Amino acid sequence: MTFTQTHLLGIEPLHPVEIAAVLDLAEDYVALNRAPEKHGQALDGLTQINMFFEASTRTQASFELAGKRLGADVMNMEARTSSLKKGETLIDTAMTLNAMHPDLLVVRHPQSGAVDLLAQKVTCAVLNAGDGRHEHPTQALLDALTIRRAKGRLHRLTVAICGDIAHSRVARSNILLLGKMESRVRLIGPPTLIPAGAAEWGVEVTDDMEEGLKGADVVMMLRLQKERMDGGFIPSEREYYWRFGLDAETLAHAAPDAIVMHPGPMNRGVEIDGLLADDINRSVIQEQVEMGVAVRMAAMDLLARNLRAGRAEERAHA
Amino acid sequence: MTLHLTNLRLIDPEAGADRPGHLSIGSDGRIAAVARDGAPPPGATDCGGLCLAPGLVDVGVKVGEPGERHKESFASAGRAAARGGVTTIVTRPDTLPAIDTPEVLEFVRRRAEEECVVRIAPMAALTKGREGREMTELSFLLDAGAVAFSDGDRVVEDTRVLSRAMTYAKGLGALVVAHCQEPGLSRGAVATSGKFASLKGLPAVSPMAERMALDRDIALVEMTGVRYHADQITTARALPALERARRNGHDVTAGTSIHHLTLNALDIGDYRTFFKVKPPLRSEDDRVAAVQAVGAGLIDVISSMHTPQDEESKRLPFEAAASGAVGLETLLPAAMRLFHSGALTLPQLWRALSLNPARRLGLPGGRLAVGAPADLVLFDPDAPFVLDRATLASKSKNTPFDGARMEGRVRATWVGGALVHGAVP
């Protein structure tokens, strides 16, 4: 078995071989998802609970669909509206859920490290669907699959990640993954949105779009959160768009066959030009969404195999 | 009855000495004799070369009375202190309610007298409710026994309020103890900014926030002439400011916490909340600079910043978890790390752990001299052990040293000549 994890908490603990294992299996699921009959059996008999402590439509839908396509019983818990308002702690919620014997727990939480904490307290496999500004591993994996399909490889590429790096878990997971796969990463953004110490991550950092995009094979745009504007990180939307927005003209600085990515949801006219986002020759944004379902199916499949193997071993010992 | 102890390694911070000798504890609870040469008195107990030093004076200990007795009571804090060789605890006023009136202070002193086996020297709040708006009744509080004034880890943001409180305190000769964190920069931060905090996605503050706050306070000291003590200086960038103030003759001293001298930001690892303290743990460079500053005498005081927190408040995501660590019992063994690594000598350590804090707060402890109170700790600096947090005497077990290999065990502690922990060998 090349994939040895019991949880998917981040890209950080993954070995490059494990990343490749997820992507390879996801390729199979891309084919399945495109077939008229979309039903797999990998998660038959297993229960998947999606626990989102932070609003999300896209990621939650993607995980739900991935689970259902593989035969899991899927339950969505609106954690942010129910228990927390009654004063229950994260650990209590986790213990309550654990008592219902789920097999896969998909968790999103607004605080960094919260999913790690939860994983220590439950006996099922936990998938991090985004924790604070820490990690969002399935996003990085789906981005990697999208890139690999477009470019044929994940090594020796130049990937420019542009925007609000400081508050982005997507950026962190992507930086870690691309570093492990031996690609070059450039971060582009206003200095107020570049995290302290980023230069020590083994990436290049610039606040100049032209310089940052030069020769890039992949241009990854990040969403600019509205609340960042109120926080005084940037002076205005229009100044941001002028300096860091991506349109066909700016994109001309990148490699001629560069692809454009965005984790969604997009702010058209704030970080990316609407026409460019819809340009099927350059933008792979729709494909990212498609890859998301496949990658999540693959990740849950691999975790479920390890979970079943672990339980069989326990039974043998008992 | 006089107790004679011999075959001791005497740690005398006043003389800067670490040498063999014998010592007698008089029946009046004071040191009756201390000698390095000559024959020990007949019937003296052979201590087998263990170290004997003045008991530790720990500035900034949080006891949960009033308000949070489930976290720590005077009884449990006293037991923990005795086991850790701490003979005087200087308590913080950040209780519920805050110790900001002579009535609350009276309550605290009465409770301490009834329950606590070590000496208590209480600090009182500088502003009412520690809200940074109006100064407390400093004069009444002094009369009631307050040894210093502090708002704990809250910064008095309004400079005008602080300048008035300092001016008033100056007139009374009172000591103001402040926490140095520029409030705007540090708002919401739970870690020190840098590669590690950024990777972990934790809201972080630049170490410069400490320097900025210290700079402001030193300017106010220059303006008002008040006696001032910074509770924790933990960054290299703040040290030149401290040195300059000292050189210019201002009455400024500084402390630091044992955690900032023995741990760094990387110890937080995978969001371990027992390592969440205020200010946050710093880089290794800052840690080394702080240790050197203690050695050079620029940082005067090492304390445990004992902050008991219950399990519930620590079993949360790192950002949401409570700050602080217990430290009364681990202060001495953690300090031994600095001794065994060769960074500081035992007399240097005891200046910062005992003599300097006693002097700064006008307390009698910290000395190995005839006539000084027999507040003493007998310890083996080399005895190894693995810390199990369940064995701590504190009601709260939130120590960052759980499972850590440590050296240095307290064998006996005396307060005013009375044995409060351990036994004479």
C-alpha cells in the first residue's frame, strides 16, 4: 500500500508517492464520473458525515456527491447553526458524532488546527475540508490533478499564486504540494497580504504582476475576501484590480500556453476579468470543479481501505 | 531547637558564590549561622553534598482566589510552591473580581494566611477592574499590603491614564509592574510572526510589539520618575531599549518567564495548547538573547508566570484556547536546564529567581546570611525524572513539560525555619 495515512489533515504529512497515488486513483474516478452509470462501490456500507462549522456550498456539495457516487450513506450537519449556539464545544460535538459510528468525517472549521484536534478524539477517518488559514488538502490535490492533466507533469513547472496569500489555506496547501512535487512557486500579492516569513518557505515573493507571471506555466488566482478590504489590507478594490487583477493583457506575461486557475467562488472584476475566466482556451476553472469530485472520491476510497484494514487487524488481535 | 545542616553546596546569590559549607537554622526561624570553613557543629545532619539555596521568590503567580478556586486555591498553590522550592509567591491581581480594592485584598490575605504554607506577597490592580480607565486606591491598597501594582497581562492602552497612575504611584513610592505588548499590533494574535506561525495559519504578532510597548512605558517612566518593572521581556529587539533606560538612570527592571527561556515557538508543534502563553513563545534567537540578558543582569527576574487553566479551556482549537501554563513546581527543574547547558551558573540563576525579585519588591528573602529568614530550598541539581502532569500538586495540570525529561529535584523546603516540604536526609 503506497497510501498509509489514516486521516487527510493536510498536505504536510503526505509523501510525494502518496500524492501520486491519490491522483492516479482520481483519474479512474474522472472516467467513472463521465460515464452514464456513475455508481461505484468503494464506500458501500460506510457512513460519511460532513460537518461544516463554516459556510460552504461548493466544497460540501463536492464531498457529498463524491461520497454518494461511491455508495456511502452521507449526512450533512450544519454544525455552525446547531450545537455551537447551544454552547457545546468542538470536542463534545465530535464525541457525540463519534458515538454514532461514522466512518468518514469531513470537517471544515474557521480556526487553524481545529480539525487536527478533532481527529485526535474520534475513531474514524477525518478529512480536512479547510481549517482556518492552515490547510485545505483536497483543494491542493484537485489543483494538482488539473495541472497534471493540462501539463502532463507536476515537476519542473513554474506556478504563480496570486492574491491574498496571508489568509489563504488554499495557498498553503498548494505551496506545500508543489514544493513536494518539485515545481517552482512564485507568490504575487501586496506586501500586506504576504505572510511573514514566506520568503523562508522556498518560494519566490514579489508584488509585481509582470515579474511574477514571467514564464509561468500555471497562474493560480486566489479569492479576495471582502472582509480584507475592511481590515485595511488594501486601499480599494479598484486599486487592487489595477495592480493584481488578471486579464488577457496581464496574462500575456506568462508562458503562451499558461493555464488560469481559481479555487472559486470568483469575484469577477476584483481579482479576475470575467471574459478570461470564461475563456475555455486558457481557464481550467470548470475542470477544477470536476476534478474536485474525483479527487475527493479517491481520497475517501484510500482512507476507507486503510480504515477497513486497520479494523480487520484489530479484530484479529481481539 | 536549632537545626544544623552540613556537607552542603551553598548557593549564595548575594556573594555570587557556589561553595561547600554548613548552615544552621535557628529556633526563631532565621538563619543562625552560615560558614564555609571549620568543623560543623556536633550533631549536624550530613546532606550528602546537596545544594542549599534561598527559596525562590516567584513574581506573577495567578491563584484562582477569588473567583476561580477550581483552577487553583491558596492551599493547592502553596503545596505546589513548597514542592517547587518557592518560598514566596507574589500573586497577580487578575482574579474574578480583580484585586482592586482594599477589601478584596484583605480577603486574599486572610485566605492565604489560613491555607497557604508559603509566604504570599500580593500585587494589586493598577486600574479599577483592570479596565485601564481609572486608577485604584493605591494608597489604601499599599496600607493593606500590596507590594506592587499591575493590570496583569492587560495593557493600559490610554497613555494619559497610565501617566496619571504612574505620577500618583511615584508620589507613594509604589512599584508599577507592566505587560509590554503594543495593543493594536497584538490584537487577536496567538503566536509570534514568522515562518512557523505562517505555515500553521495562526494569527501572529511581530516581536516588535514588545519593543514598542516598552519604549512607550520607558518614556512615561522618564516623565514621571516612577519605579517600573516590565513583567516579561522576551525578545532581542526590546533589550537595547531596556539597556538604554538603565544607562540613563531610570528605575527600570525587567523580568522574563522560565518558559520563554527554555522553549521556543516551534514547541507549539501541532497546535499544542499547553504551549500557548502570553506573550507567545518566541524564536530560538530571541530565547538565546533572553538567556544571555539574564546572565548579563539586564533581565533581573525569572518567574514561572504560573497560570492555572482547567482542561476545558485548553481542549479547544489553538486560537480559542486559554493562555498560560502552570509553573510553580517546574520552575526549578526547568531552570536547571539553563544550568546544565552551561548557559547560567547557579548563583546567576538564584539572583534572578530569588535575590533580585525579593529586593525589587522589598521582601526579606533571597539571602543566605545570618539573621535572614530561613526560607530555604535543599535540592539535587542532577536528579533526573520524567514529568507526569498528573502528579502536580496544582489543581490545574496545564504544563508544557508533561512527559519531558528534566533534572533537578527539590528535597526539602523551609519557610521561616519550618519544614513545609520534603525531609532532611
